[in-house]
Amino acid sequence: MARDTQTLPLTIKPDSPLFRQQLEISSQKTCDCKASHINCMTAKEWIKAQIGVWQFTYEKRDIRDKKLHPATFPISLAKKVISLFTHEGELVLDPFAGSGTTLVAAQDLNRNAVGFDLQEKYIDLCAQRLQSNNLFNHAQQIAIQDDAHNIPDYFAEESLSLIWTSPPYANLLNRKRKNKSRRGDERKNEQFGQVEQYSQDPRDLGTMPIEQYTATMGDIFEGLLPLLRPKGHCVINVPDMWWNNQRITIHIALVEELRKRGYELRNIIIWDRTNIVNRVGIFGWPSNYITMGTTFEYLLDFWKPA
């Protein structure tokens, strides 16, 4: 378990004395729930969470500007995952924090949370969002600029209650956008022809072909498994994609890889995005049927076997 806690900074960067040091951050629940309860949800919230297809909407605090970050998810999605698999005060990890949505959600819910990213600009964006949203927060949220391979340096074994992340989707974004799923004038918008990749850092998962990506994800999550409590959940948000007219099944590759690394798949939840996708096109009608890929993503729910 974690050691006695101290007040930690919002960010840790390579020049910090806390860089690659075990964090003194709490991992113990602070709610009054009974020991047999697995979360703080009400009965009504619990029942809604059992439905296997989820929808969410964005709010004003969400990052929608792709110039700030090319691939974000709603705060409401992160809050539902965190609420379902943790108690107040417990510790959440996001290995690929990006714009910091997981940290913002954890702040709303009084969960301690740590997010990692390679890019300093995203760590700064995390801090900016956390600073403007801490009115009711009684836990700590920290953004660390470091490679996800080094995460085990920061935590004691079995201190994490949840790993939740939306990682880069292999080299899905590392190509010029053609906007095939948009209609009419929206196709040639400001994103048309742009490469909306996080970086060209060779460590960046978003630069890797699917085989290298899968193996690297396996290495990272194998290193995280000892940090997770027994029956602690690990939820990963991924889509599948088209590449050179072939369907690349990222979710199947990750399920198979994480099973080999010691995780047990518990559920696959569908994130139905039809309510937030802007003016979906008709996918080559009437001669080319390639539908569906832009309107949903997978939430892969694993846990660490007891």
C-alpha cells in the first residue's frame, strides 16, 4: 500500500526531484461504504451501468479543439468508469493522460489519480484544467511527464484500484485525414489533409504499426499488473480502424495480448458515439459498404485475477 501521503505538485517533469520516485499518495478509500460494496454508486446508478451500450455528451469543460489535442473523450465517460470501479479516496492511473480528462473526472469524484504523458504540452494542459476545477476536490491529481514504461517506479504494489485510459490507437492518426465519414462541405474542413498525430517521437504508440503497437502495449500493461489490486479493473478505450482497405481489429489484438500478460477479460462495453458524431457521411453509397467504424468504440474491461 502507499506510504504516508504528502501534498504533491500538480505536475512532475524530468527536472523534478520527484521524477521516477515512489509517490506518497493515498490509495485508501475515504467513503463510508460497507466493506462488501465495490463502489459508491446508488442502486439506480448501478442498474444503469449494467447496460452494455453507453452514450455520453460533452460539456463546456471538455476539450474539443483538435489543435489542443487530436483525440479526446468526454469527462462524463471517465466519470462513469471511475464511479463504477472505485470508491472515493482510492487511486486511479491513466498511463496515457493526454489532455487530462481522467484527472478532471477524478477531481470531480474525489479520487486520487495520476496521469502520464510523453509530451510536456499535454502535462501543462492537464495542470491548467485541474487548476480551474478544484472547488470540491479533497483528493490529489497529478500529471507526470514520463514514458509509460517507467510507471512502476512511482507506485507500490497493489496500490491501484483502477487503470483507465484511452491510449493512442496505433498509427490511426499518423496519416493525412481524408474525412471520408463527413458529408458535403464539412469534408474539406480545416482538418482535411492534416496529420493530427500527438508527436513523431519513436516512443509514441501513435507512430507504431499494429504489431509493434500491440507488443508495446503488452509490455507496458504487464509492468502495471503488479501495481493493481487483486480484482482491480483495467479499462481501455479503443476503436478498430481501416488501413489500406483492410479492417484492423485493434480491440481483438489487445484482448489477446493482455490475456497473455495475465489480465482477465470481464466485459466489453460499446461506447455508442452516434449522438456526438458530426454529420456522418454515407460511406461510398451505393458501391462501397464500409459502415459503422466512426460511430462506436470499445471499452475493454479487464481485471487482475485474485
